[in-house]
Amino acid sequence: MTTPTDQATVPTPAATPEPSPAPATPSAAPDQLGELIAGMSALRAELAALKAAPAPTPAPVPTTDQSKPTITPITPDLSTLPPLARMAAGYRR
């Protein structure tokens, strides 16, 4: 029988290599902040160009009829009306 302090029977742990950090490589994802800054620069340049350009002349507005609306009375042809309607038209005048 062996004692627990016996070095021959105690298994030695397997040697594990130290984990090393992954090498720093540029990410494949596009730089979103750089894209936003580039987009804003393009918009600012376009705005500056629009401010420097002369203002377009407005299209001419045609004049409108300002007269008071009128209703044209309808004058029926009395010869085409039946006799009763011709008599009623005479009383209306």
C-alpha cells in the first residue's frame, strides 16, 4: 500500500498551452462611422452649392376672372311646351 504523498502514484496534469490573443486583423465589416461622415460631407457640399446658386424665377401666374358670378336664366321655347305649361309661363311673367 502506498501513501497519498507518494509522488509516483499522483498523476501529473497534462501541460496545456497558454491561450494567446488572436492577431489583430482589420474587420471585414465596413466602417459605419466613416460612411456616415462621408455622407454628411457630401450633403454639406450639395447644400453649399444650392445656397450659392441663384434662386429660380417663379412661374408666372395667369390672371383669374375676378368678376361676380352670374346665373344665366333659362328661357324655354314656349312653342314646344304643352298648353297648360304655356299658360303657366304667361302668369310667371
